[in-house]
Amino acid sequence: ANYYPGPNERQVTRDEARTVDGHAARLYEFNLSWDAPGYDASGERAAMLLIDVGRAAPALLYISIPNTHAELYGVIDRVLEDVDVL
């Protein structure tokens, strides 16, 4: 509620377990849409990748692209494929 205009609707596109550089991970991706005055965008695609890195706290990668730049949505998969755990 603090980061996105409301009301909004979320459509989950991926919610899956995966392995990242040999580490257990979880990918959660969704499209968010809203109709709020004062915003150029009416939605965005976001992806959260949570990775067990063997420490007390996991690593989190958050990618967010507004629909005003929807031509960049394909970059999400490219970024996710290039993640290395050090």
C-alpha cells in the first residue's frame, strides 16, 4: 500500500521454485494495474526473486518495470537468468 497507488489489482504470472547458481530460490512475478490520477503508468510488471544464500537472511532481487516501458518486460527474464550467487 505504501509503494503503489490504490486500489490496484494483481495478476500473478509466475510463482515457482527454482535453482539459482546452485541455491534454492523462489520466483514471484505479477502484473499490477490501477486507475489513479497523477500517474503516467496504469500498471507495471514486477518480479521478486528470493534466494537461500546460506545465511540468516536470504537475498532478494526486486525488478519493477512500469507499463509505460512495457517493451522492457523481456529484460526481466534476461536479468533472472544472469543472477550469480557469490
